[in-house]
Amino acid sequence: MRKERDKMAKSNSREEEWVTVPKFMEHYDLSSATAYRIIHAKGFPSQRVTKRAYRVDLSRTDKYFKSL
């Protein structure tokens, strides 16, 4: 049972790659104002984790930008 759970955790970690806003900015070479404007856009794959911190799912950002 434990091996199955570990295998599922590994496969899920490959599908999603949640990063901080500074890493998102660095990955796409964005200014902070542009990054936060994008993060607050409806449908963008981000999650608020604390009052002031967000995480971005890099595995889904390319799909989001292609759909624009």
C-alpha cells in the first residue's frame, strides 16, 4: 500500500510544478507588476497560499498563454 501511495505522489509531482512568484517572473522574464496582473487574471493557474503569497503552476501556464 505504501509503495502505491509513494508511486502516486511521484507521478502527481511531475504533473504539477508550483513555484513562487519570483521564480515565475524569472522563468518568463516579467516585471513584478506584469506578473501580478497576470496572476490576478481570471482562469490563471495560481493559488493564494497566505495573505500575501501566491504560487503559480508552471506546468499549466503555457497552456493558459496559448489559449489567449
